[in-house]
Amino acid sequence: MSNADSTKRDYYEVLGVDKNASEAEIKSAFRKKAKEFHPDLNKDNPDAEAKFKEAQEAYSVLSDESKKKMYDQYGHAGVGNSGAGASGFGGFNGGGFSGSGFGFDDIFETIFGGGAGFGGGFQNYGEDPRSRVRRGSDALMRMSVEFEEAIYGTEKKFNLDVVEECDECHGRGGFDAEKCSTCHGSGTITTQQNTILGSFMSKTTCPDCGGLGKTYKRKCTECNGKGRIKRNKKITINIPAGINTGDRLRVSGKGNPGQNGGDNGDLYIEFIVGNHDFYIRDEDDIYLEVPLTITEATLGCKKTIPTLYGNVKLNVAAGTDSGDKQRIKGKGVDNEYHKTKGDMYVIFKVITPKKLSRAEKQLFEKLDKTLEDDSVIKKFNKFTEKND
């Protein structure tokens, strides 16, 4: 384990969950941490950005089943640098979260330098990994959205650098293809070396055709023979209603470029939802604190409640205390992303007046004498007298 790994906190500790936490619990914990430490929402906290990145790195591992298994077995050493990195697209910070893409054959060839055989009895007939067609890795970027945009859905446009097939040569890199004269179309070169241990043979990628087995008489000037061109494009995405912090949308083919003609990876956009001045969101439920005057709380009343989808009238019972709660069914988030619907909870807060006129004060004094007959107040007063 490196010194850097030894200083890292346990990922479960970072998110505040135990090792048996479900996928939903891990996601919910990340959402809370993301809201707590997102730099755009905590500009006065100098540690917010570091803690946010720490939470994102923990989530990128624990939300991936294979990485989570490796982490549970080997700790930070088991996942290496698979946490969120620090690359950027179009002004948004993010990091790739796919694996390295290397299998057993790749590791073997990395160790033995393209394959080896002794006495001609053991040869590696596999192709050099560098010449294989590979799909590009996926990429991850974060996007901040306003509370209302997340609730009702919206359309977002942003610029993104993408690598696409060259229109001029259709991804070939050149024109007038012909068999490579160096490798005779095989894409590899075999060399033999005699040693005291026997005959040593190895296959390497042809340096002239890059393993393709063919070359072109004319190189494409548009893409300089690469077959692909980087372009800055305006991307439009439709964000469904109900998106929440930690939710992701996939943009197909807009991730990192593939190798040797492979398809691009996908781009995953992870959302950070801003707070609201009055509403508090918990998953798909909405909480709203509603102030009541002493008169409204004592006598009861009909109160107009602003929900996400318009005002409703709510009957407030006489004798309502601060902290009492009422549920308005179905008035939470109508979540298209998860196909769920939440409720709204109204929490009452009785407001005590701070300034009274002389006439108001006299009225309260008269009222106070009548309230002394209240059973709770009587019981407390008797206890006070007994304690004297």
C-alpha cells in the first residue's frame, strides 16, 4: 500500500454507512454528503471541495459491485486509482469511472513483452493489446441544477469536446489501401532469438501499419491519418422530472475515444441539486414549515399551503402545537426518473409575538388568567408549590 493510500479514510466511514449497506442506502448517504459538501453550496467552507471529492471517490467504488468486492477484500489497494479523477468537459469537473479495460491476456503480455517461447514449444499467438480494437472508457461529469429544474424537469445545453469519425476518410485514415509490405497483411512481426535456453520467439505489432495489416497510399489530410477528429459540439439533454442528487443520465457515445477504430465510451452526467428557500426534500417527500399565529393555533383555521403543484387548503385543528405535522398525500415529487411519487409533510410552527401594544398586552394578561385552569398548567403549578 502506498503512503497516499494509507492516509485515505475508509470509504464506508466517509459515507457514514456500514459494510452491509444496500445499494439504495449507499446512494442515499452519498446524496446527503454531496449536498452537505458541494463546493457551489458551501462556498464559506474551505474544506467542502476536498470532502466532496472524498465522498465522490467513495461512492464511485461502493456503488460499483465489482469494485466494492475488491475493496472489501483488499481495501484501497484493491481498487487502485479507480476513484473519481479530475478531468473536465466543457467547464464541468468530473472523472472517468470505468475500469482499465485490461484482461488476463493484457497482463500476461505486459509482463512478458509480447509473448515468449522456449525451444519453439510455447508461443503467444495473440495480437499485441495496442493493436486491438477497443471501446473507449466511459466518462463522468457533474452538473449542478436548480431545485425547480430537478423537480419539474428541464432541457440543458452545454459544449463538449468529442472525438468522432473523420467524414473525409470515414475513419480509415487514408485512401487507396494496400497490403502492408512489412508484415504482409498479418499485422504482426515475428522475431526469433537463439539463447542458451533454446529458441526464443516473439510477436510484436507491425510498426508500419500499427497492426491493421494494411497501409494507405495517401494519408488523409483532414485527420492527419488518425481516422478521427476532435470537435466541440453543443450537446442537448432532457432532464426528467424528479432527478435528485447522485442520479445519473447516460449520453451514448460521448465518452472517451476508442482505440484502433473502437467506439467511443459513454458520458454519464451526475446531478447535484440545489436547495430551496422553503421546501426541504428527502428522496421524493417534501417538507414545509408553516408559521401559525397564536390565535390560529389556538382556535384552529383553514390555511393555504403552497405545494409543488399549486395551492391547497388545509384544515388546522384547534390547539395545534409547534412541531405538529400533517401529511398531504401525493403532493411530493412526481418522479419520472424513478417512476415514484412522494408525499408532502406540513410542519407547524407557532409564532410568539415579540412586540405588543398596551391594549394587546392587557388582552393577553386577561387570557393568561383563564388559561391557568388548563389541566397541564394546574398540574405543573401544584408541583412547583410542593417543591417550595
